[in-house]
Amino acid sequence: MAGSGTDSFEMLATTLFGLEDILAGELEEAGAASIEKLNRAVSFSGDKKLLYGLNLSSRTASKILVPVRKRQVLSDKDLYAAAMDVDWWKYLDVDRTFAVDSVVNSKHFNHSKYAALKVKDAVADRFREKYGKRPSVDRENPDVRINVHIDRERCAISLDSSGEPLHRRGYRLEGGGAPLNEVLAAGMIMLSGWRGECSFIDPMCGSGTLPVEAALIAGNAAPGLLRKRFGFFGWNDFDAALFGRIRAGLEKGVRPPAAAICGSDISRRAVETARKNIGRARLEKTVKIQAGAFERVDPPPAPGILVMNPPYGQRMGSADIVEFYKMIGDTLKRRYEGYQAWILSANFDAMKFIGLRPSKKITLFNGPLECRFQRYEVYGGSKKAKYRSGESEKQ
């Protein structure tokens, strides 16, 4: 990895379940090679320029990892030996700090923190062997973050180039009761196929994540431009000049969105929070937010797209949630003629009461909750036109 910046090396981009195809498309468009889709991740190869650019511009990657050691591990001794086999001083100075994160799915390790501890000990011991001293651990703000992933007997030890997860764009300092992960929000919009060519509305917008991500997409604005730091800033081979050129190029590519982008929420407190987040994203001239109930808010003129994440009913009675989803369907039919509606929900039974036939179904996860992301076509004219043959497409 160290070198001129044009040397190619292996990388791994992690993501959320159901977004692997979208992420692979982003990587291909960015010029990545050897792309392979995995479960909640995509492996690929590229150079330092690609690494920096993806951290700034990827909408659906959670982290970009750079493997430095892969091997089979059957015990803590194997793991320690694997970490001892890395020349860590290529990436980290002895006077700087590091931290180790781990994800473990293996019968050979009872706890992920124990795996992280073994790698931490190996890094420290490797430096002591060479320099007689070791770098310090800083769990909160390390110069270099190391990632350990053990799946059964396969282990990958990687440098975490992102540092904080990439969904932390920098604009959302305040959230609603259950704010959407920004990567999930961007992925939902990209799965819908919308790129800014028609009106966009989220009528239950909460803290405003979906409208903000829509505006970033429509304006060709890299989501990482607001971030102050990435993990690779602390690497020994960090090329600040190269990063500056990439960032400047992405900033020049930002354009004003052509379509109307708006959101609304019945909660005035949520609307205030959304407006603050939109201001931090520097989109107050682009995204319009208003207070109001879904059934009373007028959407922008059709054609348009609606994307929303309504309540799933954890705090509502069964009768109330049924009536709520009926209201969603009635409002779509009454106010959203000429729109395409995409709805994310973990309440599969309640979704049946929307009263429209979904033309597409995609499985996604909102945190630990399995959800359906369903598309509804709200046609004008007769019922026959609404449900013309061949419209139902299950995925």
C-alpha cells in the first residue's frame, strides 16, 4: 500500500444487508477492479487515490478496510502469530496511538474483545522487538484503527481507512426517536432509481435524513465532504496533497438540484431538528421542511417519488396500526396520483392494509429489524390501469 499512490492493493467495503449491488455499482463507477460481492460487503482492488475518493464519495459503504494479513486461525495463539507477522511500523509510528476493533463468529473465540486484546498485544510486542518501546492505545481517537474479522476459521486483520463509520456524514448531530442510518437512507433512494429528475418527498421525515441524502444525490455532492477526519489521516503514508486534490475535485462537481426536494412531519419538534440538520448540511436553500400530518400535506406536483419510513407500531395497538397503514394507502390514492411510492416497514402484516399492490419488494434491515422496502405505483385513471397485468414484480 505504501508508495506512489498508483500501486494497486486489495480493499473491502462493508455495507448493510441488501445494499451490496448498489455498493458494487458505486465501486465500478469509481474505477475499482476485481469487484466481488459478499454478504454485507464488497471486495475490490484499487490505489490510494481510489481509497481516498471512496471514503469521501461512497453513499452506501459503511467502512473501507485494507487487509494486511489473512490466515486460518484455530486458537488465540494463531491469531497472535498472524498479528505478529505484520510490519506495523509501515503504517504506525511508535509515538502515535492505535486501537483494535473486532467482529468474531467462531467457536474458537468466546468473546470478540478477547480477539481484539490478542491483536493489541501482538502489535505492542512487535514494536517492542524492533524499537524497545510500543505505541499507546487510544480507544476514542486513535491515529490508526485496526479491524479484526474472524468468520469461523478465517481471519482478516485490516487497517480501517474510514475511522468513524461513513454513515456519520457530519450533518446529523440531532436525531429523532429512531433516526435512519444515513447509509440505509441513501441506499433506499438509490434502490428506488431516483437521481433527481423529478420531485422527491418524505412525508414522515423525522430528523430529515432521507431528504438530506436525496439532496446530496441530486446535487452530486459527496457525502463525506462535511467530515473533518478519516482513519487514513493517521497512517504513515498519508498523502495530504493527493487527498486535497481529490476533495477539491469533488467540491467542484457539486451542483444545485433541479427538482423539488421536501419533507414533512406531524411533530414540530422533529421538524425543528430536521431543519437544524439540513442547515448543517448546507442545504437550507434546497430542502424544504414543513410541519403537518401526512394526510393533509400537499406534495410537489407529479411526477414525483415518495420515500418514507413510517412507524412500525411498537408503541401502537394492533387496531391503531392497521388504521394508520390504511390511512397511508388512502392518502397515496387521494393525493399522490402520478407518484411512485416506496415504503420501508418491519410490520409486514400492517403493510397489507395499505390497499395497493406492491410492484417490487426488497428485504433490508433497519438496525436489527428485518424490513420490506416496497414500491407502489399510484396511477391515475381506472382501477384496471392501476393494476395492469405484469406490474407485480417480486424481489
